[in-house]
Amino acid sequence: MNLLYLTILFPLIGFLLLAFSRGRWSENTSATIGVGSIGLAAVTTIYVGINFLSQKAAGVEVFNQHLWNWMQVGDFGIPVTLTLDGLSMTMLSVVTGVGFFIHMFASWYMRGEEGYSRFFAYTNLFIASMVILVLADNLLLMYLGWEGVGLCSYLLIGFYYTHPANGAAAMKAFIVTRIGDVFLAFALFILYRELGTLNFRELMILAPQKLAVGDTAITWATLMLLGGAVGKSAQLPLQTWLADAMAGPTPVSALIHAATMVTAGVYLIARTHGLFLMAPEILHLVGIIGAVTLVLAGFAALVQTDIKRVLAYSTMSQIGYMFLALGVQAWDAAIFHLMTHAFFKALLFLSSGSVILACHHEQNIFKMGGLRKSIPLVYICFLVGGAALSALPIITAGFFSKDEILAGALANGHLNLMIAGLVGAFMTSLYTFRMIFIVFHGEEKIKAHAGKGITHHLPLLVLLVLSTFIGAMIVPPLKGVLPDTTELAHGNVLTLEITSGVIAIAGILLAAALYLGKRSLVNSIAKSAPGRFFTTWWFHAWGFDWLYDMIFVKPYLLVAKILQRDPLNSMMNLPALFARLGNRGLTLSENGQIRWYVASMGLGAVVVLALLLVI
């Protein structure tokens, strides 16, 4: 396990080589370095993971690898120490494993694009930053990786920088996530002031000793941690950046929205679970935010016309499920769903990239149709990935992880949150198969060509297998890392599984009834006055962008316009202006005429007498 540091070093070396190549290398060389560095990190993860599981069987729960001291100022010291336990092992496997297959697919997808080596330089740095985030043993080192993935997301979302809209989307993602990062920084300040450390394990030990449950300090600290998490994981109210982030290349969407960046908030809350258990109101708020986000995002996905935006709102909704699980203390279920979601969402995003290239960069689902005949492999991938996303019973990975979340909500007495989860499950199956039926069934509207080569087929096939029940057989080694989840009685579990399965199937059947064939019912509903209203409202994601534009952006621009002429500087110039005016007036009085001086003296005498009389 002493090779743990290589999981960071390999992607970092890949980034440096590609960055300093200045695009002079061939695409094959760039792909070999870009994909190979992540492949080496994945192989190292497998080796380290096998050693870790053998050590865990022998009773060693945590492995720490100290590299060097980052900073030391008096008693304040931050070491660069990597920690490996069941939680970070699970995250590391997802980041390097799924990240490797996304890189492999990207080597096919990005062929012929300008900035081929630049793309892999960014993604390598992205993976290195994410690995630092998940392996850090303290909050400040984690914050370094946290900011690293934020920077790389900005670079990757704005990869096609010649289009102003893409630059605007990148800036939006950067600014909105920075708001969350500021909250996270506040959390670090509060925790260090109260507990004198930022080490995760020391925080979990010292917090119950020095602070009481519900204490103001712990409440504010966890609220700030939640602020950081909702920013990075695109949850209410900082969720507006995620859909616009689709401006980046499709493999970037898979990387950011499946395996890495958006799961960082879930990981942060799980890693600091001991603090949230001391602030039950904030922990309950985590569940409420997740439930509201998953329902709102489900309705928004139902009316989108861009294939990638449907999947983006789907990601928002699924991360909402993970937050719901954390809020109801179904810790294992949250991380399990994080893992299965990485499998099927990466599969769906990569498959959507194949569809987009097959349709000559067309992304509007209503301009597609009948593609199951021309790209059958991608159709199968969409069916399996969509079924997993919809939690189709027994055969998909998503069913097992999602049911664990609902069971955890019911077992801990959160009936309202469980109902919200069931509503979200119905919406998920409805919008997912709406997309599949529109894209792959009906009349063929565009001549598509299938992708070829092992770099296209292999990632899809591996992720396809992992999205089935086979992926659900991978059990994260979380025993002893996260608190045990309250178990639901077997009969209740079976009832819940049947209920959720029926709801998922009902959503698919409704999608088939509405979107297969001539779609006359859907068209008539969409053309009605209420239909037009709700379609427009949901299409614009419930108007949050408009609301934030009115509350924050326009007042900011107004203030900027006022300050454009620098009124403060003008105020500072007023004394000089008065001095010049006074000088000019006194200069006029010194004209050399005796009658003017006599008149001045007389006027002065009158003023003095008047003042004496008044006083």
C-alpha cells in the first residue's frame, strides 16, 4: 500500500507532459499518455485495493501514508498525508476505474478536434485533483483537491472557447461553485477555531468531547459544510450551473457528472458524518434538500429537448437521492448508490456522445428517431443504462441501491422523504424512457453511422455489464467506517421493493403510451394553455436562473454601472474643487479699485454688526 501516492503521481505526470508538449505531439501519442496515465493509476488502485482488503481482513481498518509537511506555522501544521479506509477506497476505485474508461472513450470521441492534447492535459489534472480530494486525511488538503476539480471543470466546460456561450457556461459553473467553496472555507475556520485541528479522525473524536449536540458552533460548521456540498454537487439552491455545463465535450459530462466532481459533496458529508450527527437539524436539512432537488430536477428533465440536458437533470436528481440517503442516516446506501450511479450514468453519457457523433453533432432528440436500427449497440446501452437509472427491478444495479435508500428513509421514520423518493422514481422512469423512445423508436429522421473500434466498444460494454445486477454485487467495504444503518423488517423491505418496482414499470409504460406512435395525446396536452405554461416553466428549470438574474446579477450590474465613473474618487476631489472655486472668487475681489475695497469694508461692517445684534 506504500504505492498509494502513485494514484496521484501518474495523472499529474501525464498532465505535465501533455501541458508542456504545447500540442506538438500526434493524437496517438497524446492519447497514449492521457489514457495510459489513468490506466496506471487504475492498476495501482487495484494493487493497493487487494492489499487493503487483505489488511482489513486482518483487522487493520485504516492505512495512512505521510509524504511531507505542507505547512507549519506555530501550532498550526498541515501534513500531506494520504489516508485509505473503506470509504476512500470505494471513491478511489470509482474515480480511477470509471475515469479510465471515460478517458478511453474520449480518445475515440475527440479524434480530429482542435486541442486534443490540451483536452487530456485537463482531464489528467482533473483526476489527480479528485484523487487528492478523496485521499486527503484533513480538510485543508481536501480543499486543495476541491479547488483543483473546480478549476479543471471550468477549463473543460469552456473547452470549445471560440463560442461565447461555452465561455459563459464555464464562468457560471466556476462562480456558482465558488460560492459553495466560500461556505466550505468558513467551515474550516469555525472547526479549527473550536477544535484546533482539521484532521478528519481528530475532528470526529474531539467534536463530542468539546461541543454539545446542537451547539451553535457545530450547527454553523455543518451548515457551512452543507453549503460547500450543495455547490459542488449541484443541489438546491446552487444547482443552476449543472445543465449549462453540457457545453463541454460529452466525455467531460461523463467525467464531471458521473464519477467525480458532483459526487464530491456526497463524499464530504459522509466523511464528516460525525459532525452532522451532532447537528440533527442540519442533517435533516440535507435530506430535505435532496428530496426537493430530486423532484424538481425530475420535472425539468421531463420537458428537455437536448439529450445531454436530460441526463444533466437526471444527475441532479440522482445526487438528490444520495443527499436524501445521507439525511436519513442511510450512509452505506448513499455511497452504494454513488457507485452504481457512476456506472450507469457514465454509460448513458458516453452512449449519448456516440449518438451525437452518429447524428453529425445533433443533440435535439426530436430531430432524431429510429436509431435502434443504425446503432444497435448504443441502443442496447441506452436500454440497460436507462433501466438502471429507472431502477428496473432485480436486473439492474440502480434497483438495489435506490431501494436501500428508500428502506433507510422508512426505517428511520422519514415517511415524507420516502414518498418524495418514490415520486422521483416514477418521474425518472418516465423521462428516461421518453428520451429512449423518441431517439431510438419511430420514424428515422437522420442518417446515422455507428462508432467503430475497441476504444468505442470496450468502455460501453464494461459499463453496460456493471450497470446490471452484476454491478450491484460489488459491495463497498464500508463496515466500521460509517455508522450502521437501521434495518427494516424483511416484510416491509419486500413490500417497498414491490412498490418501487411497480412504480418504475408504471413510469415506463406511461412513457410508452405517450411517446410511442403518433404522440397525439402528448401534443394536445403540450399545446393547451396549462401545458404551454408548465412546459416553459419546467424547461427553464423552474425559473431559478431568471430569479437569480433579478436578485443578484442585475443589481450587481447596476452597481457596477454606477461605480464605472468612480463616484468615491469624485467625492475625494470635492475639497480641491471648493478650493479652486474659492481661489477664483478671491482673485476677482483683488481688482485694484478703491470703491470696490470701500464697498467690501462697508459690507463687512454691516455683517459684523448684524452678527453682534443677533448674538
